[in-house]
Amino acid sequence: MSRHTGALRRLLTSEIHACPSCISQRAARRALYHSAAAERTPPLSTSRRRDERYGVVGAQRRRHSASNGRHNSSLVSSTAVNSPSTVPSAYEELHARLAALQDSASGFADLSRLQLALRSLESVNPTLRVAFLGLGDKGVQAARRLARVLLADALGSEEAWEKQLQDETGDGRGLLLRYGDEIDTVSVTKDLVQTIDISSPFLKRHGLEILITGFSTGGLAAEESEELESQLLVPSLTIPNTSRGQVGFVRYPVHMALLVGEGVEGTVEAARILEVELDTALVGAALDLPVRSDMAKTSIFSGTGQIVDISLANHALGLFRKSKANGAEFSHEWEASNVPATASFMITAAHASASSPKPAVASTIASLLNSTTTATNDAENTSLQTADSASVSPPKRAQLLTDLTSWSASAHKDLQLNLTAAFASPTWRRTAWFRLLWRIDDVSQVSTHLLQHAWLREAELELACLSGKLLEAGLATPATLREPEFQALVPEGMQAELVTHEKVKDQEESVAELMQLPTLLSRVKAQSGLNPLFNPPWPQTLALARMHLIHTLIPLFHARAQALLLQSLTTTAATSALGIWLVVATSGVAVYEAGAVAALGLVWSLRRLQKKWGIERSKFAGDVSDFARRALSEVEGHLRRVVESGGRVEVQQAEVEGWARARKAVEDARQALAKVQQGSSTPKS
């Protein structure tokens, strides 16, 4: 009867105090074990990506009893990835805000820590994961011994898991200690970590899991606090690949990290880490050194590290187990070893409250939000620095602006001197009023010659050199330098045809298309006076403006000369006819009067031709000068805009919007966390 009563008591005890994380992972491993019979295990890269995302130990095979599996199948883990959502009402907003980070800040937030934080909010009393990180060659052994003296039941005898922890042989994998019943005392997995389920009152009372693994301090001298803290709270576990003889790593997020150093070497490595400002609520240290009386309960490194004597605590545990009469000596040595200070580091963080998450969970969420903000700022700064370094330097821009100012001054001087000399040259005097009577065709020829050889020709050559400097500096491309004045000067009816020509000119064309293109180009040149084949790698404004003047202004100038000459000849012919009529009417008596009328008409018409043609010549010179100044102003303005805004690598708008969304999501989550903490601290009436 007593035998059945004891079994019933053990069954009820395991039913009430079953570890949620343990049970959930058993169910997951059992499902994976059955599915492995139908298909092969995925490659290491696949499992690593899965573990990287969720941050949990995956696909672990264990042996379970049928009864234990049946009565645990209905329970779920508070930190399991695949558990159903059972978020308490007080944490619903905070849980939703954190879940939004997966979409808004997926590129900046540590997804493994985020999953851990989300699962920790799905229960009022979640299981906390604490990592014992061994430093140095013997740091892992020191961490195992520290875990043993912390979790051992002094009132009971030495159990099998204690011998397992004291065994220094291992395959380099991490060791996970969880609360479990007596059925699964010791269990060794074959995939990721070695797992031991123990019936420790310490783990059961405070809801803890302890991960024991090593940590390397190589390359941590210049680490920032957020990055180092993230590495400590998401340690990498070694995964031996027995099939190929290779070793892989998987990230395993934890709520808290305890640095365990053994001897002077471990203390030095711990000092390299603790000299960086870390969150003391999440990262602590236990340095195994012989404790003297004046070193008892000594705190170093600003309260983060504690000196403990694991050997002294182990000796005290052995004395008490040997005889309960050694209780006083056990108590003295236990307190002198300073191991209780390490226990209080975890107990304080695991203190449960009905209205607020555990301190370790709240600190984990706050640390996650801070690291996300830091990652967002780093990404933004990196992108801005990359864009700035790829842009042209300000001194080079200033030098090019100086060159542009010099070119503008030289171009205006060229315009003033060359046009003044051209309009005072013998060539221009060929368009004098009296030469219109027998050499009126010289008007078009002389005007065209003047524009082609004296209108900003030197300025255009210097512009080509200046454009070469801009191209060499990377401020622009040939297409950027070419101003869109060409399309503005082309008649609207021809623009669509030219666009079609631009699309097909670089493609393979048929014989018919090759026959049609010259006709199109000839028609453009005939209607606008512009040469569509003129396509130099510098602004075309000056050349196109010259073509435009030759095609539009000179024909009008020549037509005005013809009109004035015709008016003069008409007036002279009319007065001569009037004189002849006067002679005929007077029968030859008013010969002198008729000659005077004809002479008056001739002089008046020639004087009028001289005056009107002089005005037209002055107007032509003024129009040419004004058009040149307007063209120079447009070219200078365009090149100045190219120098000031060109060659700048802008950050993509999608990245800017992504940073804004990430910051908004982090701020919302931070406000929700503050609301939960404020609600828990407000006294209830």
C-alpha cells in the first residue's frame, strides 16, 4: 500500500510542478523523432537558419516513458516557440508591440531575443534562461561546479546528475539544466546540447533553466556595450557534425548571463568584459578565487562581479551531507564562499509579480529595444557615411565653381570684344545701305559668317574643356551636361518623331528604316535649322542657339533688307513717274520742276533706306548680343546646378522609411513597456 501511495504522490507532484519549457520541448522532440523516420534530417545550414530565427534548441531526441508523455501532452511551455498564445491581459499591448517589431524592424532587431521576449510574455510565470559562461581554459568546469553547488539539495544525498556535472570529459557541446522529475534524471541528446533534467528545488521554486557553455573573449577589446551585451545574452553553441567532421554554431538566447571565471586567467578575461558598461540586471560575474576573511562578500567591477570560492562551498556541502551535526560549520563556510550572492543575482531577477513581468523579462525587453535602436542608428550612419564618401568632396566642388566663374567672365569678355570687332570689321561694312542696291545677297552671307566665326566661338571651346573637368570629377554624365534646349527649339510637330528616332537609333535597323532616317533628319534641319546629329558631351545651348539664330534671325534680317530696298525703289520709281507726267502735262515747259520732283523722290527714298537700314543693323547687333548673354546665363546656371547637386549619392527613400518605421515600432514598444511597469508600481486602492 505504501508503495502505491509513494508512486501516487510522485505522479501528483510531477503533474503540479512540471516545467513548462521541459514538457513543450519533449513534445517537439517526440514529433520530430517520428518525422525523421520518413525523411532525412535537414542539412546543417537549414537547421542553423531555423535556430537563428527562433533561438531555441531544435530537434532533440530523448527517451520518454509512455505515461510521462501522456500526462504532459496537455501542458505548454512559456518560452517554447510553437506554443499557443496565452498572453495575459496585462501584457497584450506590450506583446502586440513587440510582435510588430518582426515586420517593422526585422533588419535591426535580434529576432532570436525577440522570440524569447514574446514567449516570456505568454505566461505570468515564465521560465527564465540563465547562461553560465565559462571564461578561460577551465571556465566551463568552474561553471559546472558552481551550478552543482547552487542546485544541489543539501538535505539529500549525492545524485547522478551531480556526478555528471563533476565529470570533466565532454564533447564541447553546451549543457542545459532544467527542472524535471525523477523519471528523467539524466538524458543526453545527440544534436545540439546535452540536457539534464534534475529535481532541484532551486530551479523549481524560481522557474529557472541554466545553460552552461564556454565564451571566448578574443576580439572584444573594442566592442561597444550593446553589441557585447547581445553576444553575452545570445551565446553561440557548438554543434559537432559527426557525418563530415565539421563544427557549426547555433545561437541560443537567454534572459541573463553569468560570467564564470576560474583563477587569475578567468578573472583577467572577465575584467576585459566587465570594463565595458553593461546592464547589471542582465549580466553578472562569479570569479572563482580562494576567499580570505577580509574578501568575504567583496564586490568588484562596480557591483557586477562577485568573488566566490566554489571549493569552499563544495566542502561545506560535503560536510553537511556527511553529518547534519555539521550545520553550523556548513552555514559558516557556505556564507564565506559567497555563493549565496550569486544565487541572489538570479533570485532577484526571477521574482514573480501578478501585475508585472519578472525583472529579468522586463530588462530583456528594454535591452532588446536599446539594441534595436542602436542597430537602426548604426545602419543609418553607415548609409549616410557611405553616400557621403561616394560623393564628390566639397573642396573639389569649390574649385570647379571657381573655374565656372572664370569661364563665365571669360565668355562675357569674349562676347564683348569679338562682337564689337566683328561689327566694326570690313566684312560687316559690306552690309551698308548703299551696297543693298547691287549686293543685297551679302546680307545673309555676311551675317552667317559673323555668327559662325565671332559669336561665342572661343567660349564654346572653353566650355568643352570645363565640361571635361566636370566629367572627370564625377559630377555629371554627358547626358546630364546636355541641356534640354534642343527639344524646346524643335517644332512641336517634329518632337514625337525625334523621340521615336532616339529609341530606335541604337537598335538594329532595317534597310527601309535606314532609308527613312536621313529624310527625317533633313526635314528637322530644314524646319528648325538644327542638326540632330550634333551630340557632343557638353552643353549644346551655345551651338544650338547659334543654329537657331542662323535659321530664324538672319532670314528675317535679309527679308527686312529686301523690303526696305523695294520700298526705296518703289518711291524712286513713283517720283520719277510723277516728274515724267509733269513734263508731259506741261508740254516740256516744267522740265526743271519734273527733275526736281524726281531728284527729291530719289534722295528721300535713299535717305529713308539709309535710316531704316541703320536701325535694322543696330537692332540685329543688339538681338545677337542679348541672345548670347541669355545663352551664357542659361549655361552658367545649368553648370552651377550640376556642380552643386551633381555627384551626390543619395540614400534611397525606402531605407529612410525603413528607419522611420523601426524607430516608431521601438518607441511604441517602449511606451507599452513603461505602461506595464507603471501599472505594476501604482498602488491599488
